[in-house]
Amino acid sequence: MLQKAENLYPSIQYIRGNLVDSKVFTANSTHLFIMDERTLFMNHIDDMKKIIHNCNKWLKNQGFLITNFFAIYELLKRNKNLY
């Protein structure tokens, strides 16, 4: 998937890493994260929380985390301890 993105949009810098690992980026180092719902759905609820926490840590002041949720009820069904 990363290779396809690099081929389609070669001017964008891509970084392969695990978003659960807080050392992938340094704090306050980026203005924008874009992820689709699979980035969260393919992780356990504890890891989802870590990913969101880490993105917040890595974002510069007034940065953006952009994601989409087409199947929010599926997320809730799969992670009953979310609420």
C-alpha cells in the first residue's frame, strides 16, 4: 500500500512505522496526519488510544489529525469496552 501511494504521489514524504511506538516521530514535529479508519480498526482499543495520543504528541500546535469513520458502529461492536 505504501509503494502504491509513493507511485501515485511521489512528491510526498512517506515514513514506514508503527504508530503505537511513540518514538516514530519527535514531539511537535508535524502539522498533519492523515489516516483511514483501517489504521484504527486493525488495532486493539488500547493501541487505538496510543495511536491517537501519539499523533497528538507529534502534531505541532494547531496541527491536524484527519481520519474518516465510515463504520463507527462496527468500531463500537468490535470494541465494547470503548464506552
